[in-house]
Amino acid sequence: MGKANKPGNNSKPNVKVSVFHVLVILLGADLILLFAPDYGILNSILVLPDIYAWSTMIGGLIILIYGFNGLYKKL
């Protein structure tokens, strides 16, 4: 029978999730859901010009990429 690894003998480092980046991801996803052209929730209630809808959607995508970039931190 093989020996079990001791808790101090693990080779995987612990990972910490940043709460700030989770909130940034939620903000970016909400912007996309609200202002998506022709499909967004707020855009279907109010008729918004396309320049606002597309610029907000691109901003939401940039915020999502920033949020996923720093989500995990090694300890």
C-alpha cells in the first residue's frame, strides 16, 4: 500500500479569490445585460441610441477582462 501524503507535503499552492475582482466581474456582466443592443433589458424598455449601447457594451467587456485577469492570487 502507498503512503498518504502529509498536509505539509502537498505540491499545489493555495489560491485566494479576490472579492474586489468578483464585484468587478458582476459590474461588467450587468452592464452587458442591461445595455446590449437589441437584446438588453434596459435597451428594450428605453430606446437608446446605438452609440451609447455599443460603447457601454464594449466598456462592460473591458471591465470583465480586467476582473478575470486578477481574480486568483497565489498564497
